[in-house]
Amino acid sequence: MNFVAFERAKQGTGASRRLRISGRTPGIVYGGSAEPQLIEVDHNALWHALKKEAFHSSVLDMEVNGKTSKVLLRDVQYHPFKQLVLHIDFQRVDEKTKLHMKVPLHFSGAEESPAVKVDKCMVNPVVNELDVTCMPSDLPEFIAVDLSKLEKGTSLHLKDIKLPKGVSAVIRGNKQNPVLVSVVAPVVVVETPADAAPAADAKGKGKGKK
């Protein structure tokens, strides 16, 4: 994805407020060998771009003064209750340096799995994104996960899925093979016969009269 940004000369609370009033969002680009650069982005274009999953998880082409550079979205500050982006941060991408990113998981095939189709189980995603490390050229927009083979009494773990070429999962703590998707069996409700309760009550009442 590509977007256009503009150099921003002034900084400070007052300058940022005036910028937002004019329909622009202040931001910064940092990282790499260059100095941090103050930028501004058209707010409406940015607002629509932020609704796209790829804008959050892909290497972006940022054009400033006719020059294009590779960046990653690193932070977005929203207004507490208004539909307003207050500030945005981007990080420059070095093609020779590995990235550490969160990549969305796209699940499919659950309705066709034996767990759902035969045993009427519920399939619950435990995580919706995965921490990965890879070179910028190998960064996937998302990771596809096929759930069509899930069965009752099983779960889908990290080692059960095939990651794209050049992509490695980032493991934290002792969880070397975390659960990604769990399978929950349907709840069986056992109903008490309608005449069981009155019979028990009558028996209890009879004992009380003796």
C-alpha cells in the first residue's frame, strides 16, 4: 500500500491543534540512518486507510516530496470519543534488517470440519494475530489457517500450521507451542422428568406426618 505525506515544519501542541483543524494529522517517521522526520497526512485519507488490515501489517510505500520510502505503521493515537486521529508514527524499513511484526491470522474451513459438521462443536480462536520475525520482502499481509481437519476433543497449536517461507514465530516464556484455536464440545442438558419432583415431594410430606 502507498500513501502521501508532507513535511511538517512546526511542532508543539498549538501547531498540532491548528494542523488538525485544517484536516491534517501530525506524525513522525523514525528509524534507519536518517534523522526523525516530522510529517503530516491528510486526515480523511488516513482514516480510511486505517480501516484496512493491510495498512497495519504490511510494508508501506510513503511518498514525501516526490521520494518514496518503505515504512511500517508503529503507533496510532485516537481521540477518546471523536472520530479523530491525533498522531501517527511510522518506522523506516531497512531491506537488510529483519522485522518484528504482528501478523493477522485468517481462519477458514471451520464449518466443514468434523468437529462442527458432525459433532456440533464450537471452534473458538484463542489468538487473532501472531508475532513473527522475517525480512521485509517476506512479510505476509496475513497468515491463512485451515480449520477443516479439526475434530472433537482437539486443539490447533502453533506447530500445526505452516508459516510462509522466511517467516518465524516469536515465542515468549515457556509456551513453545501455544494454542491458536480450541474446540469446545456442545453442552448436553439433562432434563428431569416432569413427574419426578412431585413424587419426591409427596414422599417427603408423608414422612413428615408420622
